[in-house]
Amino acid sequence: MAGRFDRNPFAEEEEVNPFAAGSVPPATKSRLSPLPHEPADFYDRGAPVDVPLDSATDLKKKEKELQAKEAELRKREQDVKRREEAAARAGIVLEEKNWPPFFPIIHHDITNEIPIHLQKLQYVAFTTYLGLVLCLLWNIIAVTTAWIKGEDPKIWFLSLIYFIAGVPGGYVLWYRPLYRAFRTESAMKFSWFFLFYLLHIAFVIFAAVAPPIVFKGKSLAGILPAVDLVGKHALVGIFYFIGFGLFCLESVLSVWVIQQVYMYFRGSGKAAELKREAARGAVRAAM
């Protein structure tokens, strides 16, 4: 049942003029505020930009400073290059300290300076040098335990002297001559290496045995003091036995290194070259 207020679908609708006065409700209650007008040159890309004079002056000052630093660096590079060239003409090799990496104290670059066929032998020789450092360091530890257990304190000072003299002495007297001999093929460097490396081998063999010559041999962690101490102080004896093993291993590696270096020395003709140099030196001395 239709209601009284139902709309007649066939009746003509009243047209509403949207432009007639009063047809559009006023926008006084609108929440949006009108946008401000943009300036006339808002989108003008060619408009000049004002730069403060102070900032421009600072930029010029910094530019001059950078140019001065660049000129100074270029001058230093040229000085270093001239020195390197002068040293190369004089036969002097500039060695940059690069080992150990955390605190460089020596120059060591086997990969780039030693011939490929000699690098393995050089690495083993370097291992014997590090082994010597380890042996002397462990010797201090072992002797310290013996000193704590009541041994003569003089043996501790002797072990410290072995370390202080042996570590730099081994590098200067036989490892660096071998490194330079392989790098420059110098016969005199080889002879220097053989002389002091034989002394190194004699010392490590003597230390492995540690005969009772100085302070009953307890200043060196060898087999004889180890046997003597293990019955009194088991821990001290164990420390000495470990030192004996380290000195034995160092002895075996050192003997192998000098054997291989001697074979290369003879096979490369350096022995004959050394004889000729010795003969010429004798003739010059006689004249």
C-alpha cells in the first residue's frame, strides 16, 4: 500500500538553475582556507640567487689552502722520487719496514723480492728464525718456574740474556744475509750466512742437551736439567722437557735449511764465484 507522500514518477520535475542567485550555498562554513598567491617569479629558473659575500670569501680561501697543500704534496713526491733515483744509481736499496704488520720493525717481502724457486726455502728459514724466538721465550718461562721453586736466580738472568742477544742477533747475523743473498745472488752474503748459521745450529744443539757447564745447565731448558728436575719438581721438569722438544725441532729444521742452501749454493755456481772473489781480494791485498 502506497503512502500519501509517494512521489509520482510521471510528474514533470522542476528544473533548478545552478547559476541562479541563492542556488549555491555560501562557503562561509568551509574548513579549507584559500592558498596564498605565488609570486610572479616563483617558477623562474633564470632568476639570480643571492649568495652571501662571506661564504664566497670562505670558499675562495679554502680553495687557496687546498691548492697550497696540493703543491706541497707534489713537491714532496718529487723530492722522494729524486732520492729514490739517486739511491738506485748508487746501488742502495731502500727497504720499507712492513713486518710485523701491527708494529713494523723490519723489511720482509718474500713474495715480491725472492725468486719463486727459492721462496719455499726462504719461508722455512724464516720459520727457523721464528722457532728460535719461540725456543728462547719458552726457555725464559721454564727457567722462571725453576727459579720460583728455589733455584739460583742467576739462571733467570742468563735466560733473559739469551733472549735479548739471540733474537736480534739471529736476524742480523744469519737471516738477513740469507734474505739478501737470495734477493741479490751475492756470494759474499752466502758465506756470511753459512758462518753464523753454523753457530746457530751449534747453539740450539747445545741448548737441547744443556750440559752442566754454567750453573749446572739449568739456564737452558734441555734434556739433562729436565731429568734432574723432574724428580724434585714435576711441573718444572715438564716445562724443561717441552723446551728440550722445541730445541730438538729447531735443530732438525736448521740442519735441513743449511743443507738445502748449500746445495743451491754449489749448484748455482756461487761457490766458484766466491773463490774468484777471494782470489782477487788476496791479490789486491798483496799488491
